[in-house]
Amino acid sequence: MSRVWMTSSRRRENWILAVSILLLIVVFPAWRLAWAAQALLSSRGSERATSGNGSKIIVSAGKTHVAWQDSTEKGYFARVRTLDRKTGRWSETYTLGQGRDNHCRPTLTIDSKGYLHAIVGGHHSGLQYRRSLRPNDAAEWTEVVTFGKTTYPVLICGPDDTLYLTGRHDVNWKGLDLYLKPPGQPWQRQGLLVQKGGKYKWYGAYHNALVWGPDHRTLHLSTGFFEGKQPPKEARGDERRKWSGHHQAVGYMQSRDFGKTWRRADGTPIPLPAKAETIDMIAEAESANPQPGIQHCGMAVDSKNRPYVVYVRHTPTPGQSFLVTPDNQGKWQHRPLEAVIEKHWPGLGALGYQVSMTDDDVLCLVGTLVPIDHPKANWNPGQYGLPQFWTRGFPEIQRIVWLESRDGGRTFAVRPAVAHDSDRGTLVPSIERPTGFNRITASRPSFLYFVGLSRYTKKGEVIDNSVYWVTVP
């Protein structure tokens, strides 16, 4: 009995030792976890490979579908690959469409039957729409249908499988368009949801978020305003771009009848199209030099139908982070996001965030931070109405961070996400989001990012970046 016990005891001790060593190797230090579930999707990603307002990741029935933008000598292409979560294998790369420039950014959704729907963004050109030929399968798609002249699309799916799309109306940058596509019918333009202000005659951009409430009936929309005054006639080339972004703001509105009528968080009706004067304004400023530097980042909605809007601001202090949510009376309350950044990453400020919400109300933010004090910093006045534009020339200073909150943004936890590459940086994350019939379960949403260059290309140049998909431990 003694020898049997001794043998069993030694086996137990050996097993405990083996497990302990494995934990030391695999689990600690914590940053090793950030590398455990990372996959290289492409080595030909463009300079804006993972940029865009719409969701690029759809998880359904054991598969993860991921879209991004490649660049080659033949142009810019929207691509998609699929991970079989049972086998751990990735599919081949499939091409969704070709765009005229780096604005051909794809966005995905999935309907109640499991069919995937994809939009490839235009840029003063038509949007491209396709649907998968089989449910939950990105290998084959319908022929391309072109419609509208819209940029920065966001695509979601309604309870009856009607598709909803928002994006900037490109004819004179009039405002923010809404399109619907009922099942089996063509795309139908519903008109402008948001209209450019009358005194801003020049360039306009309206980066927005469109999110379903838990009832799959309420639509929540938040949007940025980036509007400029008409340049003088003698201005040429980049001189004209200096007249962009005099008015910058972040606004919100919601609809409880599938987009027919809209109102503020406090219930006040908003006649369409909404304007800066009528929308539920969260942050706003007008300035010529420097421009305000207010940038809308995104929005998530919890199980109580409460929206959380995130934005950054670079004036008067660069890199400020803001998270706001309305109280029961519809008055916007600030959460301590900025204090979390200062505590965990002193000396760094935010370039932007992507936002998502899990089924169990974990608010997840993936952010990009840079040093506030840098020898080449140009926060004031910046370029083209953007105080942060100078950072595009310094990808190595950009790093991705992960924050999450389980109490509506009152407190935040920080988790390892991506190891910082001090030579090339980690750029432009794009987080998985619910779009209608894909859910973000109790596990954390995955996200995309790229490593490489994010500046404008030079004449004849092709920028190739490494595009990664990663899950957070």
C-alpha cells in the first residue's frame, strides 16, 4: 500500500509540476496571451486596410468571416476569408470587389437565414452590393449590384431581413444618406438623415454608427460632423483643403419605428433631415485655426437600450478621450475614460477608438494611442482640418490598447491585446460588432488591425501592409 501510495503521490506531484511549468510558459507574463490567437490574413493590405465605420467581422455557427482591403499593382480590392472554428483552418482569400481608391472598404452583415451580405464602399462612385450564394459561406457570391453615390457605409440587418445602410451622400457632400433593401427588392434611397449646415458650402464628412437596440426595433445613430466653408476662388490644390473642418461635432438620434421617425435621447422629435441645430448634440465647436479636432469614434448599445457614444478631441488639449451615455431623462453623462488612459498610459493620448458590446453588457473598446509630446508633433494647427493628421507619418508611435467595462463605463479593466511593434507600430483596429443576426456572446469580440504604413501613397507607389485578426484573452 505504501509503494502504491508513493507512486500515486509522485505522479500527482509530477502532474502538478508539469501544469505549473506550462502556466509559467504560456500564461505569464500576461503579454504572451496577446499573441496566442493572432492570425495573419494578408501581406498586401492597403494603407487603410482595416479602416471603416461598418463591421468587418461576422461570427455565426462555428465560422468567423473577416473582410478587409488589399492593394496591388492592379488597384484596391475588398477581400474576405473564413475561419472554421472547429478545425482552426482559414479559407482561401476571396475578392468581393474592386474600388477606385483606398475608400473601397467592405462592411458585412448576416440575415436570419445565415446569408452574408457585403457592401464595398464607393468614393463619388456607386456602392457595390453582393450576397453569399449559400448560408454562412463566403466562398461564392451573387453578381455585383451597383447603386448610389455614397462613402463610409455602415450595413446592418433588420428583424425581417431588410438591410439598412447609412453613408455620406457624395453629391456636394450633402449629408448622411439612409438606404433600405427589403428582401427580394432593390435598394431604395430614403433620403437624408442628416443634412449639412447652410453656411458650410465646402467639403463634408459624416462618419457614423448605426446600431440596433435589444428589441431589434430601435435604431440608434451617432454621427460626426466635419464641415467646411467655401475656399476663396484663388485657392488651388492643397490650399483648398485648408478650408475643411471648420465645424466639427458629434450628434445622436434614435428611431423606435425602424427609421420612420427620429428623436433625441430625451424624446424630443427631430424633423428630417436632422441638422446640427436639431440633432441631439453631444460635442460641438467651430474654429478656423486650429480646427476643433472633434472626432466621432463609434457607439454601442446595452441590453437596457442605452447608447454609449465615444469620441476624441484634440483642442485645447490633444488626445482627449470621452465616453458619454444618457441618464433616464436623456441628459448626457460623462464616464471617466480619460482618467483611465492617464492612469495606465501616462503621456499618451487617443487617436481613436472602436466600440462594441457583448450580450452580457461588457462594453469593449479597442483604442489607438500615441505620445502627446513628440519632436515632430503638429497638433496645432494640424493639416486639412485634422490636428492628428501628422501621426500618419509616424506609424511606429501608434499602439493598440484594450479596455472593457462591466458597469456601464463607471470603471474599466485593461487587458493585453497586441504587443506594440516599436519599429512599425500597430494601426487602425476594427472591432467585431452586432449587426442584426450575429451576436457577441460572453466571450470578447475579436478585431482586425494592420502593421505598416497609413500615409497617402506617392505617385505610382503601392503600400503593402500585414493584416491581422486577433482575439483578446
